[in-house]
Amino acid sequence: MNLLLIGSGGREHALAWKLSQSAQVERIFVAPGNGGTATTAKCENLPISDSDLTGLLAFAQERAIDLTVVGPEVPLVAGVVDRFQAAGLRIFGPVQAAAQLEGSKAFSKAFMHRHGIPTAQAQVFSDFESAADFVGILGAVPVIKASGLAAGKGVILPDSRDEAVDVLRSVMVEGRFGEAGATVLIEERLTGPEMSVLAFSDGRSLCVMPPAQDHKRRGDGDTGPNTGGMGAFAPSPLATPELLAEVERTILRPTIDGMAAEGAPYVGVLYTGLMLTDDGVKVIEFNCRFGDPETQVVLPLLESDLVDLMQACIDGRLDAMTPVWRAGAATTVVMASGGYPGDYAKGEPIDGLAGAEAAGCSVFHAGTSLADGQLLTNGGRVLSVTGLGDDLAGAAQKAYAGLAHISFDGAVWRTDIARPQQ
């Protein structure tokens, strides 16, 4: 099989790494890829943007690609799956109508209310003055969410109502997130530990992956600004069998059934961000694809052939699959550029990857590039260093031991990944 993998981040490198292990796969073309996918077995980077749907489709047709795998949310929300399906090509991911679960937080919130899925209460606004007036009558400081895609930065946790109004002004009036912030959600602030549950879906059946926890805040102790994720671990010790059964019964199953009932069967990976509140488990957000950095800890635990699972989802026969997951745990620590999630430098040489891999780690590239054989930084989140162990403590120890070998100017990371929230 020849595969096309769309995307350029750490999630895509982890997908390429896992897909390349399949005996069915001969070549994987990665569009556009990064410095890691450029050197992964069976992989070749392409100079095609992940948002160039016309170029991606033309390449897939020209090269008779057997299976396309979509990593990031932007092409999914833009309808890449619909285009490929209309051309008779096999592609793994939800259609545009189903991808609204991530592409529009306003749609997602209304969908959850329609189907009785537990989530925070929220009001949707497209007018700044109305939104600011609503904040003024609230009894507590809310969460502000841009409805559209904002590269993981569209959820803001102000410390006061005045700050909440300032955030609304920056988003709705000053265009902080562009069109993504034209509509916002003002949402009640839930409290409790967070957990990510990802599941394969063929539109009818579900297959739940080991639940993960990620660390969104930039600094140790969950301090500082929100980021796309500074590390993750799986499986989550919070995920008792009883809790997972509740999540499947009250959230995952109603979501899949609800999408099917509304004429948009959900095929692909459904990512559910959860908060375990005193009032029960509630949905914070849906994503329409593998998470990042959760993919970097979930896929190393998968012993089954990922291609088989993706094909089963496309063909509607997921109920016949029983994935095998390895015992133990995985931890990934993100090495980021200094200044992230704000401004940061690019083009810094990266050294020491061979030492990390010799220490038993998998190093997944996120923001890297290759220039004349030298690996350089090319993004905010640069690398995800993943370790496996018999338990979370062992996996974290392995990840940090590997990370100690790697260096680039300005590198920053958290030192407390895989310490479960209490």
C-alpha cells in the first residue's frame, strides 16, 4: 500500500512512525511533514501544504494512493474527506459536517444540549456589547472560547470579570483570532482534573483507546498560559473501569448515535476532552482527530496494526476488531522553543537525538526542519520525547532520561509531566 499522510506536527510524526510498522505499507508520502518524517522509514515529505486540498487530491489521484490519513483539524473542517470520497479515494477521518464538532464550538455546544451530553453551561455571542453585558451579570468569572479553530489557543481563562471583558474585546473587536473569534462562547468554569478519551469510530461502533492526561499550561504546577500541550501520559490512573463505562454510556455513545441521527455519521477518531467535576464527568471539548501530544503516548501502547483499524473504520466493520494494547504506561515531554506560546526564534540547531533514542526513547518531531543534513527548530513545540515503562513513574523517568541528551538554544520544558492531578 502507498499512503498519504496529511500534516506536519508531532502527531503526524507519531502516525508516520506507527503506520510505517505495518507490513502492508510500502511508502508513506507526508504532506508537508517535518524533519522527523523526512528520516522515518518508508516516508517521503512532499512540498504540499496541509491546507492545499486541491493539490493533495491531485497528488493522491496521480499516484493512486491506497489510503489517506488526515492528521490536523484544519483540512478536516475544510472538507478534505468529502473531496476525496467524491473522487472515489479511501481516506480516514470525519466528513466536514461531522468535523463541526471541533470546527465550531457553538455547533458542538448546541449538539451536546440537543442530545443530553453532560457539559458546561454556556451562552453564544456574536456581538461584543451583548457579550460584555452578560459577563457583568455573572456571579463567577467565566471561560472565554473562540468558536472557530484557533490553533489550540482559543480557550482563555481570565482571572476577573474585567479581564474577561478585555479578552472579549481583543477577540471580538480587535480580531485576536481572526474569523475564529467572530463568535464566542462564554462558559461556566468547571473545576476538577482533566482527562482525554480517544476512540476509533466507524459511524456505528466504538473502540476506546487508553485514556490519557495532558498538561496544557506552560509552567510546572499547571501555571502560566495555555498551550497546545506540554506533555501527556497514558493510561490515566483516574480512568477506573466504572468511569470509562460511564463515559462511553453518557458521552461517546450518544455522540456517535447523535451524529448518525443528524445525517453525518462520525468516521475516524473522536477526541473527547473531559473534566471530572463534583457533579460528574463533563465534556470540555471535542476534537475531530488524534490529539497532540496524546497521540505520542497512545500509539506507542498500540500493538495492533493501525492500518487495519483505520480500514475497519472506513468499511464499517470496527465491531469485528479487538485492538491489542501493551501493558505498562507511556509518558511524553514536550521540548519547546523559548517564548512559546508567544514569540520564539526558529532555526536553532538541535543535537543529541541519537543519545535519547539510544536511551530507549522515541523522539517525535513537531516543529523541526532539515537543512543540509542539520536538524533545526521550526516551531513553538519542537520535540516530544516519549518513554515507556511498567508504570507511569518508570515511563516518566525514561522520558526525562532521554530528554537530558537533547539540546538546542532556548529549549524549555516542564519537569512535572506524569504527576497525576489530584
